[in-house]
Amino acid sequence: MKKIENPFCAVPFTTAFNTQDNLFRDCCSKNPKIVSSPGQTFDQWWASDALESFRQQLSKSQWPDECLRCKVEEKAINKSFRTEVNSQFPESIDYSYPSAWNVKFGNLCNLACWSCNEGSSSVIYEHKKKLGLETKFTHNAEDEFQIHWPELEKSILKSYQFHDEVKLTLLGGEPLYNKTVKDFLGKLIRLGLAHRTRLEFHTNGTVLPEKLLPSRDKSPWKYICIFISLDAVGKFAEWLRYGCSWPKIERNVDNLKNSCDYAEIHCVVTILNINHLSQLDRYAAKNNIELVMHHAHTPYWLSLAHWDLDKKDLLVYSTNSKFKEFYDLIGTQPRIGSSDRTRQYIRSFDSIRKPLSAFDSKFAQAMDW
């Protein structure tokens, strides 16, 4: 047994992450990351000299250079990924094997969001393939994930041999749309492990497998936390996260709330939805769900900071003081051509997706889409 008392950061002692390339890596907030080598098993990587050396740095109360992101966030807003993870684990940690997994289940998804890419959406991959658009993938990422899943599943199940409670953060694609995810959750129930499992989902709110996620009073799970990704409401939401039905999302949000112990709405703020924040805020308040905002860094041409025209070209006239930091960010680091790049990218899908004018004619006219 490997034990540590009160580490400065619990992440490398508790949490395992897989990558889009089906390798393993350490903390998502750290840069650079320690990534496994091709062919290296998870057990070999978890016990590797590189990861153990970094753990030793975090056994003391000091900031490694790689952890600047958390350091800055804590100074700015008094919390970070480090503080969130530290709060979830006991003072004494057995790190012989991870007690938490952050798992990206391929790219299988039922939506094509403009701020997303083919690495996280099979629909975007198929659209780009059909249109002959450039993509860094030679095949669907989901197919590659299925090759590696059996061994990854074994590693996850092994965690229950070391810990009474295991936390699983399930990502995609859309995890609740993914048959592999649903089969895995069903297996945990059959094995009698659900009551030892804390589940965390990042979902687009379009699907809800009620047999696996029943109401709280019937839930087999230890704890469920759900982060619902919404960037707008109503018809505009149907364009922004292309392929969704807003009335269906509204119904599912109600059911998701009833099936979990905690829920948040997460919004990615871009030049496309900067004028829709107030409506989304009212929707979150009406449903008594906390709204968490993140501004997009990638792709660069959707970033508020890199907008290269006047704010009024985004129809930003009056603003909600609650979101002042986002309005103030517009055009602070302009990149010439970003607006043209956005227009070019969105128009390249005109032959297979409904145009913006079908959802918001005023914004479409302003943007010349």
C-alpha cells in the first residue's frame, strides 16, 4: 500500500485520465502533462518514475512550475481544480491505484455544436467527411476507442479492489448517448458496485437513460453529479448545438435534476452566443440550477478576445452587468481574419445543415450568413 497524508494536490495521487489518442495522462490543468508512451499499460504508467517524481513535488506545500493555471485561478477566484479535488478526498490517501477516473468515451455524439470538433463529435466527423473538409483524423475516433476499451475497462474495475468508493467522470462525445457507457453502467449495477460509485456526467441534455438513472429515491448509485452543457435557449440553441430539440432538452433537464444529487448548467461563451447569456441566465434561475460560464479559447475564430470587427457587428449594444467580464473581453486581442474564418467555416456546412437565418434572421443578416 502506498499512502500519503494531506498532499498539496491530490490529483496525481487519486485521478487517472485517458486521452483522445487512447493514452493516459496526468492532470487536465497541468502544463506540460505527463503522457504515457504508446504500448505502455495503465499499471506501468501509474507506477512510472516520471509520475512518481511529480507526486513527490506535490507532497509538499509548494507550487510546481507546471501548475501555474491552478495557482492563477486560486489567486483570482479562490478556487481551482486542485482545491475541488482536494475537498473530495480524505486526509490519508492510498495511491496504490486510482480512486477516481476521468474517462473520455470516444467521440460518439448526436449533435454537431459549432464550438466543438470531430474529436468529440462523430456527427461533425461524418459531416466533414461527406463535404470533403479537412480533418486531422483518418478514421472515426470512436472506432479506435473501441479497440482500447476492454483493457481500459479492466483497469477501472481494478480500482474497486483498492477502494471502497470510486469516482467516475464520464465524458464523450455524449456519454448518455453512448451504448458503451450504458453497458458499462449496467455492468456496475449487476456487479453490485453501483452503491460504491460516485458518477459525474458532462451531457448535452438531449438523452436520459431512465433505467440507469432513475429518480433519486430509486437510484442504485452512491452519488450523481450532472453538468448540463447549454449555450443558449429556444430556437437559437437548436442552431448553436445543431441537431438538438429545445422542447426535449427542457423535459430532460427536469428529469436529470430529479435523478441526480447535484446539477449545474455549463455554458461556453463565444462570439456566437454573447447576446444570449441573459436568456440562458433566466432559464437557469427559473429551474434553480447554477449557471457556470467559460469563455472559449479554441477555435480561435470563435474566441471573444480574437474578434476583429466592432462589437456592434455582433449586435452587442446594451449589456447585462452580470456578464461584464465577457463583454469587456471582446476584441481585446484581435486576430485579423477571424470573422472571415468564422463565416467561411459555418457556410461550408450550408448544403447539409439549416442556415442561421432559419433560427435567427436578424443575427444572420448582421453577420452576412
